[in-house]
Amino acid sequence: MRRVFILDGYIDEPTCLGVPPYISPYPRYIAGAAWDFDPQIQIIYATIDQIRNKTSLLDVADKSDILVVIAGMAVPGRYLSGYPVSPHELLRYLSSISKPIKLLCGPAARYGFGMSGGRSVTETQVVQHIFDIIATGDAELIVFNLLKNKLNKDAVDPSLCRSNPQMIQHFAVKGARIVTQHPFFPQYLITEIETYRGCSRSVTGGCSFCSEPIKGAPSFRMIDEICSEVAALYTAGIRHLRLGNQPCIFSYMAHGAGEEEFPRPNPEALEHLFKGVRMAAPDARTLHIDNANPGIIARYPEECKKIAKSIIRYHTPGDVAAFGVESVDPVVIQKNNLKATAEEVYQAIRLLNEVGSQRGANGLPELLPGLNFVFGLDGETKNTFALDYAFLKKIYDDQLLLRRINLRQVIPLPGTRMSQTGEKNIRKHKAVFQQFKRTVRETIERPMLQRLLPKGTLLKGVYAETYEGKLTFARQLGSYPLLVGIPGIHPLHQFYNVKIVEYGYRSLTAVPFPLDVNTAPRETLEALPGVGKKRAIRILAKRPFTTFTGLINALDDPTVASTIKEYIQAD
Ligand code: SF4
């Protein structure tokens, strides 16, 4: 029996995320292709973190017939539960593996390894000699052909791409069950779902830094095809989904896509899509979206209002429409063919605030915009930073809400216009960028967070992922989850409801709710409003308490007692 080993080194692309807790479509489609060829094939899936922790898994990989490595970061990201594989790790882990045909796919195969924003990619050539195939095309088709051609690697075309979305339909459904092998399955795994590939702005070349236009005009998957994949994932046990694998969810099935740069959105298609997904996954605990083009929303406000309402009808709260703003400087917009002017972005922000700012059951507003800025683009001057800041300040002063502001430096990807100039641009404004970031954090992001989630707000279902010192870090599952620091050591890999007590620049401090003062660690007690070190020690010395009155008596100040009442488990 043939054996295929899929090593997920994680991918992060402009339109697709596959870093835990996300699993991208890559491993699912690849597994589906192998099972479509032969349902008996043994497929083993492992993440790079599993290999890092247990290198003996490489012996299993060495006994396989095909080893597929998925890798590449094409956009800069910050991660908590896993970090994309580096070329050096691949050299270290895979050099001695000899039996299987080794295939590299993902952005690393197409553009090289992006390591962080502002740094050039490490070229694929660095690892080329340890692979038999560098799959610049669609890995699932290449794996299928490899199996069909009895593992004759010379008989397959590594640049083979699908010509229509129907080509992956069987693969998407058949490969869904590979998710059960992910170490985060089932409770903390979110599946990225593709609705289409390609960008409508490819007709004008697209944004200067982006790799998406290389994929051409939009090629939409049919609603029933997406829903049958969702149903297969749901049957496999998945309860968290994100329709995030496309450049703009508001442009799904848009009229004139492929001919027009800003096609007219199709609210009926979006209503059917979200209704269908919800029916296929009735008890999904997360159903979120990702990217949205503010230029589309500003041009077609009525259609987009309807679409936002459809999304809210079927999704789960805490959802984010990530707007690729990149810059509001007209010079930068023009030189880089960006998608929206400052005024258009502002209109789009206002529209989503009108439709989506009400608070949902998990404590977060239903659907809000997040803004992505990219620095190091052509035409950038010191004035760019001033204009971007003034824009953010206006949003804040106008009482609008943003779920996040992401300030990144461009990764100069080969094949994009930025590959020539990106690094030079970044060097020029390195210090200005750092200063700008600090100012935005202090004067916009932190106060925005306070407005978004006032102290005492109950956030439901944050999942404890890791520790740093005596702080437990947790996040909700979904699009752009806020980082929550819970003072004290609390058991990992569990969900908590928490109440907010303090703010970082981009994170929250919160305590589990309701807090059991009889068992809470000292650091957690200290974090309660008005408690601090001395009172926490007093509580520790006098617990256990059997009544709230006992706790009041233990504290020296009745005002503090009444303040913390809303955080603790009374009696
Ligand atoms: S609109 Fe620009 S950033 Fe978005 S996918 Fe298209 S080219 Fe890329």
C-alpha cells in the first residue's frame, strides 16, 4: 500500500492562512487527491511543530512513497501557536530522508521563503537540492499525477495548475477528514475555506506588492461545491470555519468579475452561500470571514449593506472584514495601484460600523472592519506617515470602531513590482516606521480597545494557548482574535470566559469569570480592580471564604469589595 506523508510547515498568503489554529486547504486538497486516486492510500499528516517536538516522526516520513512539504509566508504575520518552517529547518530535517519523492509546495515553492516583513525572501534555491519536485503549480494535481504515473517524477509537470474550480471539488470533499490528524483537532482548529481564487483587480495589474493577481481573474467555486466541502468537514468533526480564502468576500460571484476592476457585488449569491454553509454546519461555533475590498464597499454601499446583513445573519460574532488599506497617501495609492482612496476607506468603515457594531453573544461586536497598512511602498515619504496618522485619528475622533489596525512592512516578493524597490524603501524609513507604530499604539490602538471592550466586558470562550512567565495567553477562535493575558498560571488547552480588567497596546488583561477567590492564583487576585499585591496577600491568608461577607471583612475597603463583586463567584 502506498503511503503519502504531508508535512505542514504552514503557509501565510494574502488570501489564505494556514498557521495554527488554522488549517489551510493545501493539506486537505492534497490528501483528497491521493484518496481520490486510491481510497486505500495511507496518508499521514504532521505539522512542523510536531516534528520539532518529536523528530522520530521523520522515520515515518522516510518510509513513505511521497513526502509533501507545504511551506511559505508571503505576508508578514505574528503567531502564537506555531511558526512557519524556515529553510534551515527543512535542510536540517529533510536532508537525510532518501526513500520518498520529496515535493515542496506553497508560497515557498512559488516565491521563496518570506521570513518577516521588511526582509527579502530566502530563495527556493537554498532548499532545491533536497527536493525532487518544486511544485510551482497546484500540489494536489501534481500529487495525483505522480500517483497516476507510478511515482515517475519526470512524467509530471510541476507547474500544472487547475483550469477551473471543479477540478478540486472531489479532492476538497474527500480530503476533509485529514483534519482529524491535526494536533489541534477538534476543539481548537479552524478550517480556512476557499470560495474563489484570483483578484478582479488583476485586469489593471493589481496592487504593486501583492502576489494574488498572478493567479489571474476571479474563478469562483459554486455554492453547492463549497457547501458540500463544509458538510464533509462538519461530519469529520470541524466546528470552526472561516470563509477566508479569497481577496474580497463581498466580491464573491460579483457581476462583471474578470472584466471590471470593481465588479458589482451579488448580494443574492452571498445570502445563498452563507445560508448554505450554515445549513451544512448547523452547530458551527465559529463562522467568520476575512478580506474585504473597501473600494468595492464604497462604490456599492447598498449591495454591500445587504451582504453584511447576510453575513451577520449566519456567522458568529467577533467577525472582522480585513480591509487592505495599505496607505491613504494619494501619491502612494497612485504609484502602487492601490484599491481605495482615503475617502472610500472611510465610507466603508462607516458602513460596517452602522451594520455590524452591535455586541454579540461572545462579547465582541458582530462585524467590524480591521485595517491593514503596508509600508515600504513606492512613493512613500515622511508625509505618508503623517497622512496615515491623521486618517486613523479622524476615525477615532469620529467615534467609529475598528477591530484591529495592522501596520506591516512589505515582503518584497519575486514576481511583484516590490521585488525591485521594497527593501530600499523600507531602509529609508525604518526609524520613522518604528516611531509611527509606537504613536499609533499609544494614541489610537489602546484607546480604541478601551472603546471596543470597556472594563468589565465578558469575553466568552477564550482558549488558553501558552505561558509567558506567570501570564497565561489565550485567544478566542476566529478572525484576528484579540490576545488576552490572564495573570497567573491557568491550565492550558481549555476554554475560559473572562472579564476585562486592563489594556495593553494591542492586548487585553482579563481574569477568568466567575473567579473563584478560594482557588485563584495570587497574580489573578492582584489583577482584580483595586486589589493589588497587599490585598491579594490578605485574601490568600484568610481564604477559604464561604460567604461574600467573609471576603468583604477580609478587605480593608468596602468600595473595593463592591467593585470586585462583579468579577467573582459570590458565595
Ligand atoms: S486588491 Fe490588491 S491586495 Fe487585494 S488581492 Fe487584489 S491585488 Fe492583492
